[in-house]
Amino acid sequence: MEALEAIFRWIHVFVGIIWIGHLYFFNWVNGPFQAKLDAPTRKAVVPELMPRALYWFRWGAAYTWFTGVLLLQLVYYHGQQVLATGADWSAGAIVMIAVTFLAAFLYDALWKSGLANNVRAAVIVSFLLLSIVVALFVYFGHFSYRGTLIHTGALFGTIMAFNVWFRIWPSQKKIIRAVKDGAAADANIVKLAGLRSRHNTYMSLPLLWAMIGQHTTYFAGGNLGIPSDLYWVFWLIIIIIGWHIIFQVYKKAGKVQGF
């Protein structure tokens, strides 16, 4: 099991770099670059560039999610790391594991509803729902500090992989075909692909914290004035900080110019 964990972790990091690297390329490099292209150049560049990049993007997402699930099973379920000290497996823990992987459907329904027309309201509702889920990890599922972090990360990763395969990739195929044919892509499809890609970018930094932070318990309480029973509130603050960092990077990406 220890050998399998090392192998899966190695592959997980490798394919994760492929996935998230392309995500950042699309949002911070390719997006501003595409806006500078005229129609003939776009017709020549997009059908050649995007299918290649999207191949690595979507399969990187698939293998990152798959190896992540394998690591969850090895380390947190088989290795008994998911539950807090003294806690036993319960219906609450099973329910919260199910919520981790089914939350993508609630997220998708929310962002397909009329609420999505008000981005600020939709973000607030999304964060409130996330806060409830994180609190339930602690008080209903009785997850450990590490279990809470990694399952929040798994929730983000599942939503992100869902977006890649069922929202971004299908939309991009239609956009690429339209560009290749010299036609204007459907504005709603372009909006959908762009919105879900931005969502993935915002979720990526908290996800990286969940992956890295679960290897230490420094922020689990007892340091920096963080009560041990309220570490999950600090975790929510970290998520907000991560979103703000991504926001600032988007602002910088729009200002970077070519020669």
C-alpha cells in the first residue's frame, strides 16, 4: 500500500501539473492573446492550437481526478485518516463522502439557474453552501483536520473535472468548429465555456492548499490564535484569500503585453 501510494501520488502530481498548467495558460495567456487576433488569423490559429491544448487539458483533468480518488481510498479510507481521533465510521461520514462527489450537480444547477445572472449573488450563495458543507464535514461527518481539507479539495476537483468534460470541452468543440468555418460562435456557448473555465481557475488555488496543507497540522488549531475546534473557519478564510489572489492575477494578465 505504501508503494502504491507513492506511485499514485507521483502520477497525480504529474497529471495535475498538465491540467492546471493548461488551465492557467488558457485563462492568463491564451485568452488575452486571442482577443488581439483578427478573424483570418483566428481561423488559422485556433483550429490548430486549441484541439492540441484541450487534449492535454481534458485528459490531465481525468487522470488527476482518477488518481486523486485512488489516493483518497488508500490514504484516507484504507489508512483510516479521514475521521477525527476517537471517531468511528457513521452514516454521517458516509453521507459527507457522497456529498463530496455529488456536489458538482448542485453547483451546476445553481450556475444554470436564473441566479447566475447576478454573479455577485451566485458567488455569495455558492460560498454559503460551501461553508455549510465544510462545517458538516467537521460536525456531522466527524472528519479530521486533514480529512476536512482533502475532502474540500476533492469537492473542488470533482466540480472542476465535471466542468472540463461536460461544460468546457463540449462548448470548445462547437467554438472551434465555428471559427474553422469562419462563422461566429454562439455567444451563450462562449459565455458558458469562459465562465466555467474562470470558476475552475478560482477553485484551483484552494485545491492546491488542500493538497499541500493536509500534510501538516500547523493550521489545525493551537497556533496563530486559531482554536482547535474552529480550524475550519480559518480554512474558509484561506479559500477567500485564494480567490482574491486569483482575482489579482487576472488583473495582471490583462495588462501583460507582447512585443
